[in-house]
Amino acid sequence: MAQAGSHSAAGQMIGYLYQCELALLELAERSWDDPAAEVRMEVLDDIEFLHGSGTPAELLQSKHRGEAGQLSETGKDFWRSVASWIDALNTLGNPGAESMPLLRLVTTQVAAEGTFYCLLRRGDQRDVPAALARMEEVAAADAPKTTADERKMFLDLPPSQRYRFVDALVISDGSPVMSDLDPSLAKAMGIRANQHDAVLDQIKGWWYRVAVQLLERKDPARRRASVSAQELLCRLDEVTDQFAGENLPITEELRRLTTAEIAAYNDDLVVAQMRWIGLKDRGIATYLRDYHHARAQRSEWLRTFKITEDGLADYEQRLWDEWDHIFVDLTDDLDDDSDESDKHAVGKDVLRKTMDKVADEPARLGSNTVGWVGRGTMHSLADRADSDEGPGWHPDFSSLCQNRVNEQEN
């Protein structure tokens, strides 16, 4: 068993986890007033909150110390944050007073009375000129050498820039340590006491997946630029509605498709899948109606943040699982030399029983969803059977899909 010692990275690891959960807490708190608020991590600073234009409105440095203690005016946590902010502002092109982002230090340590930190808290005691004068005095001192370079960076700013810099500074000291964050998270997200642990576990599981995407650097396809408070609220609704049973809104009006709308799908895999089992045009048109409207409804849910991509993927996985049980059960007794008419019959049974089953599967657990959403979503999965583990109706649909891909490539 590994022993804790001088080489332990436990403190550093907790610092990273704290940064991640602090970003979630800050986004949740902003969601009450600004659902469009967006957060990103490790681009210009530990945590950044963005304007609608994509420019930073706030650069946040997070500092977690298990044994809180007091903030030192010459301490590394602060002055290295100052250097980081100066670098970030240089990257932004030294914005003017009107567009200057907030520069905020969130720390579990507490500022001692009489320090410039106390003058930079929010509230009536805030005094930027006095804080600036004291910071300049500390920065000009000979000691300590450990922050000499960072303090010089501050003093090298022209006087007018130094004032704007300090005016943008906010100290949020005495923040809860990692082990005390959950109550703050629950309060910020309005989670009821009887749902506290279950909801937070699911929200944080989702959030850590999002954080990995925010921090992704090697694979642009997997990288996420930012995440909005609106998306967090949507995910929160998805989780809490599992307990409340709230239904997703149905905004799509079900109608017959025109001949032109049906014809537009003729070359799609969703239609090929139905033709492979001998389905006639009238039956294909009926299923295409579900497919067409379910696509539009899912897009509307995603666009208006009624469901997240993760929530939709979970729904699709549940539908796929229902199909998989039916497909295996109905095709298990088929022989390799079964004739095509037998395979057509089995394929139609797979399709019909799958449609019956998925019609009752809710898009959000604990709620109800109209049947055509499940049926149409199942056909959307069938339309992707040539690129991943999508479902199919014909017993040999996998090989038929591969043949179709080969024909299209030749």
C-alpha cells in the first residue's frame, strides 16, 4: 500500500477537483439570473465566464488549501495569480476599463484584517486606491524572492493600467473547502433535501464528463469550447424529473407527409431497412411519418434545452436495448440456409414487436412520451446502422448494410 509522504500529490489532486466543482457551483449560481452564462476552463485562466460575444467577462483563479490559514500579502497564491492575469490580459490585448474582465481570486484561506485583501472584497469596505497603494508597497519590497518576478510584473504595468487592474480585482476568501461544497451546490441548484445525494451524484457524474471535454486538447472532435448555464439547468431538469415524473413537451404536430417529403427519404438507409424485409409503400410511409416528426421533435428539445445530448443518448440506448432482446429472441431459431421469405417474416416480426415495445419507453425516466417519438427515434437509429451498432430488422441486416456501403463507394 502506498504511504503518504513528501511526494504525495493528494493536495494537488484535490486542487484540480476543487477547480472543477467550483466551476459547477459558480455556473449554477449564475443560472438564476443569466441562463446564457458560459464557462470554460484552462484557456486563459483556471475558470472563465464568457460574454455573449465569447469574450471573457471574468477570469477566476481557484486556490484550495485543506488547512485554510490566512492569506499572506506576499504569498505565492496571490502573486502568481496576478502574473497569470497579466499574461491573460496581454493575450486579450490589454482591454480598456469598459471591457476589462473581472479578475477574481476564490480561496479557502481567510484574509487577515488590515491587509489589502480586505480592501478588495465586495461590499461597502472596498477601497481600490488604498488597496493599490498597499499592493505597490508590498510589490516593491525586497522580500520574498519566491514572488519577486511576479511582483515586478505588476510594478512594470503603467500606473493607469495598474489602477484598472486593481479596480478589476475581487477577493473571495473563506470559501468552503472541497468536503463542504455539496451543500452549496445543492442550494445553488435548488435541490430538495430528500433528493440531495441522488441528484448531486448524477449531476456531478455528468459534469465530470463535460469537464474532460472542456480540457481536451489533443482531439478537436471531442473537445468542447464551453458549457452554458442553460445546459446545466436542462441536465438538472432531466435528473430531478426522474423523481417528479414531468413530461417533455410535445410541440410537433403529427400529420401525413406529402409525396415529396416521402420521396426525399427514398435513398436513405431507414427506407432500405424496411424494403429489405419486404415492407410495402403504404407501411413505409406510415413509419416515415413517425421518423420525420420524431426527428423534428428531438431537434426542438435539444435546441430549447429540454433535453441534453447525454439525456438523448441515454434514451436511444434504452431503445436499442429493447430491440436487441427482441432481435436475438426472434432470429435465434433461424437456420443459415433459411429462405428469404422466412427472413422477411422474421424481420417484420422484429420491426412490429420493437415498435410496440419502444412506443412505451419514456424519453425521460419517470415521465410519459407519446408513442410516435419512440417509434420514430428507433427508425433514426436504424438509419445509422451502417456506421455504428445501429439496429436492423432483416436477420442479415449487418451484411446488407455493408454491401450497401460497398456499392455506394464503387
